[in-house]
Amino acid sequence: MKPKKKTSDRRTRRTRNKVSGALVDLIKEKRFDDITVQNLIDRAGVGRSTFYSHFRDKEDAFEHQWEAFSQHLANQIKWDQAGRDSFFPVAPLFRHLQEEQSFYRGLVRSGKIDALLKRGVDYLTGNIETALNQILESREITVPIPVLSHYLANECFGLLKWWLDAGMPYTPAAMDQMFHRLVNPTIKSALLIR
């Protein structure tokens, strides 16, 4: 029985990955509102019933992709280096979006970028809060975990939006350095790091 569950999980991941990839490709080509579920299933190579067994609609598919991306980003945070070094995955995130400029332009063209970044802050805040609650447990801190979590997520996405809107004037590595120069003193103070 257990191997069947693993196979099912693998199929679910494969289907979701196909749909996510197709959605990204379609957003690069046309406005989100112009994308139909039929476009999506044709591009992903999945059946309509398969699509609807995983997602309610194209918005739901988009939300799942964004949640997964946010979770992946949160998993890359190196909390043992927080307040001292480069601990937040700014350079990889910025590099990824630099390579996917057409996707970002597609989101801007579709009028989805502001709502997307707000949801990104919300998702990332929740993921950071969960991680900090586990890591810090009963440790004394100077700023409540929900506030610190929102601060980090907001700083990351706020800086990312500025950088993209400004035409990416600095390299991802330079943005990583600037982000950490700005947030590390706050993190060091909030977590009482000596």
C-alpha cells in the first residue's frame, strides 16, 4: 500500500510541475486574463479531469505555484548565519528573476504584480514565522516573531520590486550585500546576537 502512495505523490508532483511550467510559459506570451484553462492543459499535456483533480482554476494553479516558490525560498534561509552574514537567499532569488525577465514583464502586463508581491510577503511571512518559532522556541528576543517575520519578508520583496522596476541597476550579488547590510543590524538586535 505505501509504494502506491509514493507513486501517487510522485504523479501529483509531476502534474503540478507540468502545469506550473506551462503557466509560466503562457504568462511570458500573453496576459494572464487571456490564458484559458484549455490553453493551460494543452501546454502542460494533461487532461481536463487531471487538471481539475489538482486545481480549481488557473488562479488556484497560480496560487499553488507561488506558495511552493515561497516555501522553497524560506527553506533556503540559513538561520545560523542570521545577523552576522548573508543568510537570506537574496542573490539566488534576484538572479532567478533576472533570468526570467519575460515572466516578470508578463505579470506587469497582466496587472498582477502588486497582488502577487503582496501574497508573496504574506506567504513568506508565514513560512519565516513557522521557522523562527521552531528555532527560537523559548529564547528571549526583543521583537515579536510575527513582526520580525513580516519585516524580513517585506524587506525582501520591497527591495526586489524596486530593483526590477529600476531596470536591475545592480547585480544580484550586490543586492544581496546591500540587503544584508540593511537587515543584519536589526536581526542582530532582535535576536540578541552578540
